[in-house]
Amino acid sequence: MAGKITISIIKADVGGFVGHGDVHPALIETAEERLAGAKADGLLVDYRVGKAGDDTSLIMTHDKGVDAEPVHKFAWDTFLAMTEAAKKYKQYGAGQDLLSEAFSGNVRGMGPGVAEMEIEERPSDPIICFLADKTEPGAWNYPLFKIFADPFNTAGLVIDPKMTDGFSFEVQDLIKKRTVMLSCPADYYALLMFIGAPSRFVIKHVFRNIDDLICAATSTQRLSLLAGRYVGKDDPVMIVRAQSGLPAVGEVLEPFAMPYLVSGWMRGSHHGPLMPCSFRYSHPTRFDGPPRVTAYGFQLADGQLVGPRDMFDDPAFDRARAKCNEVTDYIRRHGPFEPHRLGLDEMEYTTMPKLMERLEDRFSPTEE
């Protein structure tokens, strides 16, 4: 198709089956029916429904641009319809990610997570949509650094003429609500300084330095900061483009061969390894985890989503999954002790304030 195409992933947890583990088929059916109608009406070019754990992602292409009100309004109404189905089947936490009662322009700040990019489609444009469960937006910091800044992961940074000038990272400070652009390799160490604190600093977008081509987009919504209380973990999504002057598909997937630690897991209050898993294993159970990531691979063709291909349905990731289980055994033995439980600075954004209030009158001053 002529002109630009927008790729949008808008996700929400509107009800878990059973507990926080999966999405009931009735909710998926509701989303599919509404998306098919939106495509028939011309709002969308194409769509797919994706899921990870108890989160449903509406993967959509359209020509309305980023933050388009009709697309966001459609997604919001779809989540409301899914919530009604969740209530009918008494699904756990029905509508928990919908923090507002009324739509107001777009869903940013209203609970659902959003990752979007507007692009001019290349002759061949592979994209991978990553969906995570039981973790926070900063979970994408490590793989995005590896993909777009680490030559030990991405050989193209050394041998591809279109990549040797490097990439720039838009980093958001979620606490002070500000943004900084850092260019690699020049700002390599500064980038690590910030994104090594993923609970506060998160990568929002990645651009190619030679032409500012957008390469990646993530959701950065922090539910606890939006709601002022713990309402579940953020369960982020991410879009990454690949090939033809960008990291190859294999380079995009390579960071997930190491089950790095992320925060989230049980009650959003624990560190645990991120497990790359196929669609069929995207429903966590053990201690409501460990945290999961699925990868939906597509070829764009005039805005059509050709796919998905299940990118982690590969025995090459079996050792990563085995290591993830080994790390899970080890860190679970810490029980309620740090570093398995999140540090106090993070607990202050979840359940700890109410517990402190309950015991406040039992504290007394010390002499020192």
C-alpha cells in the first residue's frame, strides 16, 4: 500500500484464567470478532490477537498514525467488551488494567500498555512483536542494548555499513517524567548507567543513526505509578524491525538465550528469570511464573501481517528454558528475603505502604 503504515500493539489484562495464568477463550473470541469488524469497516488494515499469560495484545496495522484516537478508542472499547465476558465467567481481576471509567483521546495513562511506530514499509520488512507477562517495562532494556549496541551479540554493528554508525536510544525517566536521547557508540557507558536501573529508566524507542529510521518501540506504562497503588505488574510489549541494514532476526532473538533477571513475578514483588517460550507455554503457573516472553514474527506486506511465526518455538532455546528453571529453583529458596523479593524502593510502589500504616503506632524512636 502507498504511504505510511502504523503498527500498534495495545495490551491489557482484563481477566485471568485460572488466577493470573491465562486468557479464557471467550475473551479471545470477543477480541477476534471486534477486530474482524474493524478491518471490514476500514479502520484497520490487518490485525492479530496475541497473548502472554493473562494479558491480551491487539496487534494492529492501520494508516491513522501513532496515538490515533479512533484506533485507541476501538482498543479501549474492545477491552471493555472483553471485561464483560470476563465478568460473565468470573475471571480473576476482571478489568484490572482499566484505570479510568471514560475514554479521553487515547489510552496512554489509562492502564493499557501501548507500543506503536509509524513507518514507510521497506521492500521486505520483518518485524517481531514481543509480549511479556509478570514483569515491567524495564525488562526490555537488556535485550535492546544487546540488539542495537553490543557487537558481541550483533555482528552487523561491525560488518554492516548501514549499522556501523550505530543507533540512538530514547530513554524515559519514569519517576521524574523526562526523556534523554543517547547515541551509541558515543554514549555507550552513559546508556548503561541509566538503563541498568530498569525500574526507573526505560528505553522507549530506538533509531538508526544514519537516517533516524525507527527500529524499535516499547510500552513504558507503569501501572502502580498511574494508579497510586499496586494493581498488577505492567507486562510490557515491544516491536522490533529486522534485516536490511538492521539487526538480523537471529541477532534480535539472541539476547533471550540468556534468561536474565527481571522484576515482577508473584504479586509484582519479586525478581526472577525471564523465560522465552512458545505460544503454547505462555501461561505461567509456578509461583505465578516465572516471567514469560513470547515472540510473534511477521513479514509486512502492504500493511498485511503475514504470520505469525512462533519465534521461540525452537529447541535452540531449550537450554535457556532449562537454565531459567535452574535459576528459579535457586532464587525461590530465598523466600521473602531480598534479592528474590524486590528492594524497599520498589516495594514502596506496591504493597508496603499499607502494611507500614498498619504498624505505624508500634514504632518508637531510637536513642541513636
